[in-house]
Amino acid sequence: MSKPVVTVTILTGRRKSAVLPALFDSGSFFTIVRKNCLTRGTVIRPLAAPMRLRGATRGSRLRIAGTAELVIRIGPKEILDDALVATNVAREMIVGAGTMQKWDISIRNRNGATRVVMG
């Protein structure tokens, strides 16, 4: 089963926006965005202690720079959530299970084709 990638728009506190592909991944709890995908002036709140997460690739470690509050526009729906900001993640954005659970987003599989469904 392939994981769905959907084009989303992220809006920062200053209402600047960026359009990027987001992988919807129920195997990741956290929502993660690559630092260089954020618009200029996005407020990144540093973490009290450094954080490293395991990546999907064997032996990889994601370096987390902090968190950012984002409005994520998925089709006609806008959701608000915090995202971890990583400096070395391969994808532009990963929408994790925590965000999907909060906002009633699910991944549906039909004959090997996946799609994102907003509740």
C-alpha cells in the first residue's frame, strides 16, 4: 500500500503561505515540516532540550530545531496544529497520526490506491 501525498498550503502566524506536498503517514505520530519549507518570518519555538527522532531510513536521525504553529489547508478545510521543525527530513512535510486523530483525517485504501479523507 502506498502512502498518500497531498498538496497542502501552510500558513504561518503572519498569514504568509507556502504550497508543498505532504505525506500523510499514520506510522508517524508527529507532524514534521522541513525548516527550509517555512516562509520567512515563521516563528520557530526552540525546544528546552535537543530532540532527535528516528527516521524511516535505517540509522537515520531527524534533528528537530523546534516547533511552529501552522494553519494547514487541505483542500477546502483548514486545521491548526503544531509541527516539529526538522533540518534534515527527506520530505517537505509529514502529517502524522496525532494531527490526523485530532482533526478526523483518515487514510482510505481501495485496491492498493490510497486517499486522504477529511471527516
